[in-house]
Amino acid sequence: MEKSYQGRSLKRLIRRLMNVSTLFTILIFSAMIVLILLWLMQPLSQLGSQLVAKSVAREMNAPSFLGEQSIQSLEQLSTDTLAGKAWLDVLQKNERTRYRFPFIDKSSDPMREIYTVTFKITAQSRILYESPERVALLTEPSSLPWNQWLIQYFSTELTIPLMDAEGREVGSVIAGIYPPLMVQILWLITACIVALGSLSFLINYLLCKYLTVPMVRPLKQLRDRIRKVASEDAAVFMEKGIQLDRPYVETLEIAEEANKIVTNIRGYLETARKQTELLKAHQEELEAQKEELEAQNETLEGSQAMIRNTQELVRAKEQSVRRLLDNAGQGFLSFGSNLLIHSEYSAECRDMLQADIANQLFPELLLKEDSEIAFLRELLLKIFEEPEEFQIELYLGLLTEEMQLHNKVIHFEYKLLTEELQHEGAALMQKTMMVILTDITETRRLEQLMEEESKRLKMVVSIVGHYKDFTECLADYESFCDHEIPELLISNKPMETILSELYRELHTYKGNFAIFNLVHTVKELHQAEDQLSVWMHEDEEALTPRILAERMQALNPKAWTETDIDILSTTLGESMAERRDVLIIDKEQLIKIEDLILEELDPLQSRKLVPELRRLRHKPFTELLRMYPDYAVSLAERNDKEIKPFTIEGGDFYVDYGTYHPLARSLIHIIRNMVDHGIETPEDRAAVGKQPAGNLRCAAFIEQEHIIIELEDDGNGLDLDKVMKKALDKGIVTEAQLQHMTMEAISQLIFREELSTNDQITELSGRGIGLTAVRAETDELGGSIEVVTLPGTSTKFIIRIPYMEMKDIPNLAVPDLMQPLLQKTVSYLNEAMEEEEWVYKQDLRSDPAGKLMLLPVTAYVKLKGTLKGLFVLTADEGTANRLFQQLLIGGTQGQEIKSCDREDAMAEAVNTIVGNSLAAFEDYDPYVKIDPPVTVAALTAALTYPSAEIWTSELSSGQAHSQMGIRLVLMSENYSD
């Protein structure tokens, strides 16, 4: 009975392969056609856009068009006229194409319409017409990403200028083929291709089903012959083999190979018979050898007794040596070229390594990282294989000499032992590595205490030498913790901006405190930067301002300086901060005194006192930079580099300390980068022909009302290739953007946040935030930074910031003050009330009678400081109503307007006008204070100011019963009404 097998069928496999091949061919061919169509349809869309745009532009530029529209130039074209509306109607019809589907739509059915083109026509910055579909495409993107991409791909609008008779451009025609139309055409063609491909695949499937039958017929014949052979006598099969009738070449080859197998089997049977006879002969020979071995065994037992006695003697010697090594205070172990530790090792090794180390691999016993283990294994193998003594010494110098294991500091000493062995008459050299382990934990602890004491003394010396700078830096930091951090946390800035500003400030303070060697404070700030870096990558919804405030309160940044301050107090005494010969006034207190003078004193006294008070905050610019030379030299020494001592060039001009101090603090990042990235080690400098000690230069001078700060080193310059690579890795720029960037633009990338050419984060650099802080402070002052670098030679930072020189308060005549008020008032009213055109009805005049005449609705602000008085804006109710409608509710008509609404509109207007007017006097504005606006509502009012000077002017908008006026009341300190 024949057995039926379930499994893979050759017929089905052939059929499946043919179907898959056909399907793959159809898919590739269809995709190629779609891609070619996609490629061809864009230029066709561009060509159509060009033809449509040129056609419309040609029509509008033609003289006949001006005649049809009854205008002199296209600037006068309007779509509100009959001719304009007719032209607009024709234009809108041209946007659509009417059609019928053959065999689907009847002749009596209405024509279908589809948008084919879109227009945007402008004249003198006015949009005459813009297709609604174009606006929808710009404001309502498709929810399907592929569809939106195709729409953008087919958006091929073309702009043709509209010219007047003199050849001036007065407008433009923007036209394009409607992108969704092109997308629909593409999808329709794609659907047709898919349908044709599916039909082709179905036909191929049917053909494959019937063509595979004759292909497997020869294999069935071979199967039948083999089944017949299996059912007959095996001897007949061995004699005749397999014979086929009219076989195919492939099946005949299979039959012949089967017959060869039969022939080989006959040969194997004959060989097996001969080997059986040989085995019998060998068995007899083995019996004789067994008797001989029994005699030799008796001799070996006597020799083994002698060997056991010798081993006992060796074991006793070994125990003596082991006791000596176990009590030597050091650990001893050894291993061979297989790196397995020998079982003979001292007890100290077990105590130091806290494990039974016998037969363990030496690299895996010490290290955890795979890369480190691989390096040590390769290095040890090279030592065992290297024949040259000097090369072995070099490799031994690369081995780890000191490591911390299980809270102990272990020192390793390596000795390579060589022993000559005899093997088969030849001398062989066997190498063994002996390792001596010494616990130096206590030694390192004492060295650490000495290092901490050295750092403490350095901190004390630095602070004593720059005590004034230190106290100012500490006061700034405490002010930052007490005031700036809480203000930043309650501000309305985005969380990303808040975290970024905190990050920059803490990074800057870390650099400032490092100048004075405040080790504990710098460490706390460095850890805080790590924490902020983690917070900056949290979800913005999860990190709310309240949560951030709680976290900052838990960190308690003000307490980070306490350890160093305690050390300083212990060293110098509790009275170190007392300065009895100096009156110290806080900067905020000076500002409060200045505000009080402007508030309480008359203008003449304010003009005399305020400038002098502000000069108390001014210092020579060089004082802002004086700590950097010493810090740069000491920082270089700590990093095994050399810098020649240098001084600040220039900087003898006076500046407002509070204004420029944040920028000066941030320059620490440039100094640190110059030492870390710029200046090379003495060896590297000598290799390129430079002096071992590097040069830093810092200069400050005035040029064209700007302060120029130059920081320069003669190091190896910026590695612009590395800057570009880091910028690409961080996603700051793209390859396409880099191709169009100049070297100067590439050098500016170092100021981008989180970009650093240092691969490791250290206390000096690596976070990519330091230079960002410099850029932020420079931008805050309205300045700029230029970077000039020569590879291998030097790098120069040129910072240019405005010089805010202290000036006396100017004296302004009343007409000079009133003129901006008049202009700003008219400008504001024309902008707020677009449908009216306001002008001066009366020139500026003074009222000697001291009478202040008011209209029904009035708003005024009180001026204090160097200018004391009132600015009054008064109007009739109708004008105030129209101002409210335009200003507050966007021109809504028919809504009841209350008295408070009119007053609010007038208050908003007077506040804006005064603020804009004073801004025109840059030297005068800081000395004038403005109270909140006050409103008055009365049918008629007249106020008397006997000791005041009143200036008035009336305004008009050309509308009947429209009244508005401004009044400026300049007075001494008292007036009556």
C-alpha cells in the first residue's frame, strides 16, 4: 500500500515561484510608471501655471484692459465696480473646467465642474482677488500625510509682475494649477495601473496552474520506478539497478547516480568482509600484549611509591614558602599565557580581591566592561608573545598599576618570569607573569587630605587677593537665589525658556566661583547642572512651574556656598567680611533712592541729583575683567598647560557696573574654553614649533560709541570640521544648509545651545551651554560676537556692545515736548479709527489764564520726575463712542455703550500716547514716571491752575459734531481746582 506524504510539493513550489515572479514584475513596473508620471506631472503643472499666469498678466498689462476698466493705471483697479465685477466673474469661471463622463453622464445631465487653476492678484499691496481654494490649501492642510506631501509637490505657482505704462511694477499675478486636481489625476492613473496589473496577475495564475502539470511528469515516472524496485527482491535491484523508459536528462542523471550508489554498496560489503578477518587476527595479537603489560604494571607500582615520597617533600617546601608569602603584607599571584590564575597564590590576594581566584581569568577578575577586558587580554597576550625585551617593557608600562576594588585602592606590580624547558630534545622558553598586589588605601587617603588642604589654601589666597570681586560675586549669587529664581519661576515664560535660563546662569556662576577655587560650591553647581539637564528632557506637561519651584526649593541653591564660606570663616576668622572704613550700599537700594527722588523732588533738583546718584554705580571697565588673568594662568597649571602672565589692555573708561556685569561674568566661559580647547600642551606646542607657554590676550576699548572686547589665544584654532559634524549630529543644521554656509557662519555654530566639540562632560566644558550664555548676555545688550580663527594658529573673539555713556538730563522747551505729543496723538487716532482722518484744528497755544477747559469725556495721566504735570485727552461722547467701538470691540455696531466703556477707551488711548511720546526722547524717558490713567465724565468742566502753565491744541476728523483736544499742564508742586 502506497503511503501518502503531506509536505511541500514541487508542482506547487514551481507554480508559487512563477506567480511571485510575475507579481513582483508587475509591482516594479507599476511603481516605475507611477514614479515617471509623478516626475513628468510636476513640470507639466509648472508649464500650465506659467501659461495661465502669463495669459492673465498679458491681459491685464494690455492697454485695452485699462480701457475696459475705465482706469488710468492698474493701481486704480477695483473689484467693486461693474467692470471689475465682470472681470472678476470671468476670472472665477476660468478657474473651473466643465466636463461629462462618456457612457456615464447623459447629454441632458448638467455639466460637472472641477477646479483647475488658482489665482492671487495683487496691486499696490492690495489683494484684488485670491481663489478660495488657494486659501483653503494654505490654512487647512490635509489630514493624510501622503496627500499633503503630494499637494505640496504639485504646488507650482508662478508669479508674473504687473507693469504700468512707465515700466514700474505695480502688482503681480500668482497662478498655479490646482494641486488637488493633479493629485486626483495621479491617483486615477494609479488605480488604472493597479487594475490592469491585477488582471495580468490573474491571467498568469491560470496559465501557471495548467503549465506545471507536464513539468513534473518525469519526476512521477522516477518515483514509480523506485517504488517498483522497493517492492521486488533486493538482490535483483543490486544486480540490475534502476531502468527508465524515455527519461528526461535530469531524471536519467538521478537514476545513474542511484546505480552508482548500488555499485559502491557492493564494494563496501566486500571490504567489510575482509576487515572482519583482520579483526580476528588483531584480537589474538592483543591477548599476547595483555600478558606483557601485566608484567610491566608490577614494575610501575614500585616507581609510584618513590614518586609519592618525593611529592611529600615538595609539598612541605611549598607550605613553607606559602606561609612566608601569606605574611609578607602583600598579595602574590601568577598566570601563564592562557591568563588563568595559578592555584598557588598568597592569602592577601583573597582578602584584597574577596574571592577564590584560582583558575579565574585575570582580566575578568579585575574589570567589568567588555571593551576594557578585551584591551587588557590583548595587551597581556602581546607581552607573552613578544620576543624583544625593550618592547616588553613598553607593554608592561601600559598595564594598570592602580585600581579601586571593594573599597580598597590596590597597587599592581608586574614581573615577567622566563624559564627554559626541555621538550623532545629541544629547549623551550616558558613565560609566567607574577603580579604583586599592595593595599595603598591609607596612603591615598592621606594624599587626598593633603590635596584638600592645598585646595583650601588656594581658595583662601584667591579670595584674599580678589576679595572685592569675591564679595560682589557672592552678593550677586545670593540675589540670584533670593530674587531672580523666584521671579523666573512665577513668570509666564515657557518652561523650556525657564530651564534654559536657569541652566545658563548656574553654568556661569560655576565658572565665576571656580576662579576663586570654591571647590564644594563648584561641585554642587555641577551636580545641579546634571539635574537640570534631566529636567529639560522631561515632558512639559508633567513639569509644571509649581513642581519646578518645589524641586528648586528642595535643592536649596543658596546653601551650596555654606561649606566653602565656613572653611573661609574658620581660616580667616568670623570678622573677615567686616569693612568698617567703607560704606556699602546695595544696588537695589540706590535704585529705590533714585525712584524716591523722581517721585518727591521738583524737576530742577531731580536733574541735579539723579545723574550724580547713577554715577555711583559706574566703575572702570577693567575692574569687570581684572580677575581673569590670574585665573587663566592657574587654570592652565591645573590642566598641565602653560600660559604666560598677561594683563588687561585698555578698559580705563567708566561704565554702569550693573549693566555690564552679567556679560563680564559670562566671559569666564570663553577663558575656560581657550584653556581647555585652544591652548595646547607644552609638548604639542613644541612639536609644531611654538613656544611651550601659550599666550592669551584680553583688551577693551571704545570705538564709534561701542565697547570692543577682544579675547585671543595662539592655540590650535577652531576645529570647524568637528563643529560641523557635531551640528549635524545634534540636528542643528542640515547638509543642505551647511553647503551654503560661510566659514564665519559655521564658526557661529559654537554659540548654539548643547553644541560642544568636547566628547566628555567635565567641570571645564562639554555641556555646550557656556558660549550660549555669552551669546545671550551679548544679545541682551544689543551687541554682536565675531569669531576669527586660523587653524593651528589662533582664535579671536571680538565682542561689540553699545557704550551707554552717562549723560546729563537734557532741558526740553515746551514746544519741543508738545510736538511729539501732537504727532503721536494724531497717528494713534488715525490708526485706531481707520474710517476717520484726524488733523490739527489749532496750532499749539498757551493759555495765560490758567483755565483748563474739558469736554464731556476726559482721561489724564500724572507726570512725575523731571517733568511734573498732567497730560489730558478730552473728547465729546460721540467721538469717545467711536473710539471704543474701534479700539475694544473691533467696530461692532448696534451695541449699547456705557459710560465706563467710553472712559476705558479714553484711558487706553492716553496711556499709549504718552508712552509712545516719551519713548521718542531716549535721554529723557528714564527720568519721567507715569501714574496710571484717571478718567472724568461731566457735561462741562473747567479747572483752574493759578501757578501752572497750560498748553492746548484742538483736533478735528472732518465729521460734524466731532471734538477732541489735548492739554499739557506744567506746574510747580501745588495747584487748586
